[in-house]
Amino acid sequence: MRINGLEREFLVIGENIHTTRVVLSKGKLVVEAPDGRESVRFYDTGGERRYLPIPEAMKSTQDYEEGRVKHVKIAVQLAMGGEGADNDSAMAYLERMVQRQEEAGANFLDLNVDEISLKLEEQKAAMQWLVETVGGVASTPLSVDSSNAEILETGLRTCRAEGNQVTGRPMLNSASLERIDALDLARGYGAVVMVTAAGTKGMPESNTERVDHASQMIEAALAKGIAAADIYVDPLVFPISVDMNFGNHCLDAIRELRECFGEEIHISGGFSNVSFGLPMRKLINDVFLILAIGAGADSGIVDPVTSDPSEIFAIDRDSAPYQLAEDMLLGKDRNCKSFLRAYRKGELG
């Protein structure tokens, strides 16, 4: 994706096709369908209004009882389930998700099935099915995302299987010091790789630890023959609502990693994590993306449909909402008090 004002391309890893994703049951997308069932409404790739039914089994889950509908999980389960109208609707739902992300400029489509089941074999089966299905309709390379190495390998192996129509080289998301063997999977399947700043025993607690952990992963990847241009680095983004220093920890790490490893590697990350627990999440995410790119990031695990980087860069940076969000993200607003006060007063737009 080309963004006005930036010299280099910004690479978008579309984050939507995850079984963790939710819509609110009280939101505008959840409605009563013509057949009387509670459903998620959508338009298919041909522009026709369609409905993804919410199964009764889903309504007994804690997520649903707390107002969250895991719509991607529903779509995958129904689409894998066999024939019939619900299967057709679920397939149409997934195809439309692919279409929307590609039209919005995604460079990779990130696939994650970790929450489809608690059973590993069912997770692996879902990953194989999803890679085959999305790969059959997408013109964009796939990013195989999981916390389990066996699921990662299943996804990469399926991408590379003879006869599959998957476009381009896949991405492995992700490798870290706690599972450094994932680098061998990336090399073995010819994948580009996302490495993270996680340590051997947990998450980093400072920008220094982020740089140290990520540097070790970059060096390990290079030593295994993975080209610098095939390495994406996630310095790890944590919620600013938890600690006012988390924004600066990430931004400082991005600057140091860019300075240490030059322009050839890619620096990415799940930047929307920064806004967890706060209102006006889109505003916060947009401002943090601008700050991250300014610090040296050239990629992001983002939703390009709702957060178009080209539109984000056109934001008025002198506006009060922008300045309040920036101050909070840069650690100048202790406990987010000024930002929350402005929100309560309706001053954030």
C-alpha cells in the first residue's frame, strides 16, 4: 500500500480472519433475519444482503452472554459443517471478508483458528480447511497465525501442497525466543516470518528488553539463511490503559531496531492492542499507527477496512482529539485522565 508522504510502501497484514474476532450482540450488525433467527447481516461479494445465523450452541457461551458474538468462528464452523443454506451463507461471509480486505489494500491475509476448538486435531483440521478455502478465492498471500507450532506447520504445509491455489509466499506468524524452532518451519517452507520481542519466559518489560529479544530473533533468522527482507519484527504493543509507558516502550524499540538493522527488515506489530480497555479505540489506534510509522514501522497487523492507513495519514494532527490521544500514548497523560475527561464531555468527536 502506498501512502502519500511516505517514501516506502506500507505493508498491511489484514487481521480479520481470526476466530477471536467479535461483533457486539447489541450492535447494528446483529439482527433478526427474515427466517426469524438472530444473525449477523452482511453483503456478499455480489452486493446481495445475506445473513450469517448465530447457532443456538453459541448462545450458551460466556462470550455471547457477555454481549460478544464470535462471527468468524461461527462462519468457519458452519462453512466446514456440510451442505445447506447455512453452509452457503457462511462461505459467502468468508469470501466477502477476503474481498473487503483485498479491496482495502491488504498485502497478507492473517488466518487464525486457535479458538475454533480446544482440541489440537480439530484446530489443525480447521487451519488446513481455511487455508484451502481462502487460498482458493484470494489473490493475496496468506499469513498463518497460531500459538501452536503444529498448527503453524499444518497451515504452511497446506499453502505449499501441490494443487492448492494459494497466491505467493506465505507468512509464518510468529516465531519468538520461546519457540525459536518456528524459524526452521519458515525456512523449510520458504515463508517470510514475523518474529516477536517475547522472551524465553514471558513478555518484555521495557524497550531495552524488546530490542534485546527481537535482535536475538533477527540474528537467529539471518543465521538460518532467512533474508533480511523476509523478516518482519513485532516489538509487541501493550495497552496504554495498563501502563502509561507502554506506548513509549514500543516506539523507542521501533526506533532502535530500525537504526540497528537498517531499512531492509520490516517492522510491524498489532498496533490496535494499544487501545484495549479505552473508549474511542479507532482514534487511539489511528494516532498510534502514525506515531509507529514515524518511529520507523513499515508494516502493521491492522484491519485495513476500518483503519485505512492512507486516510489515517490525512488526520488533522493539530486537532484537540489528536493531541489528547498523542499525549496519552506518549506517556504525558497519567492514568489517561485528560483523555477520559474529554471523552466524558463529548469533546473527542
